[in-house]
Amino acid sequence: MKKISVSVSYDEERLSTLRLYLEQKGMQVEDELTKSLDTLYAKNVPAGVREFLNMRSGNAEPPAPKVRRQKAEPKPATEVTDHD
């Protein structure tokens, strides 16, 4: 897919400080922002739309297998007996 740039206004001192601390961890602001945007995308765009866009762009990944939950087995009815 074609990539575009996104511009966001942010406090210069905070950004500079963030860059400093991320660099100490071998990280970059741009990479972390991309991860955050990917998370935001996955949270808000329906799975069917994401799959369609992946197929359209040639990045089709096999859909994750759906996990089926087993229904709890009904508890056997307890017998009530008369104690005469």
C-alpha cells in the first residue's frame, strides 16, 4: 500500500525528551507511533474490512482460526426420592 505522512502538533520539549528516552531503549518515536496507529486501526476497523483491504493490496494473510468455545455440559438432574 502507498504510505502517506501524518502531521501532528505536539509540545517540542516533550517530544525532545521522549526521543531521548526512547533512544536509550533503542526505539524511535516514529516506530512507536506506527505501532499505535496499527493498534488503533485494528481496534476500530471491522475485521471484514481489514481482510478486504489486505486482499486488495496483495497482503492477504490467512484468517486466524476462530476458536470455538465448548458449551458447558448440562449438569445431570438430581433425583429426588421420598424417604417414607
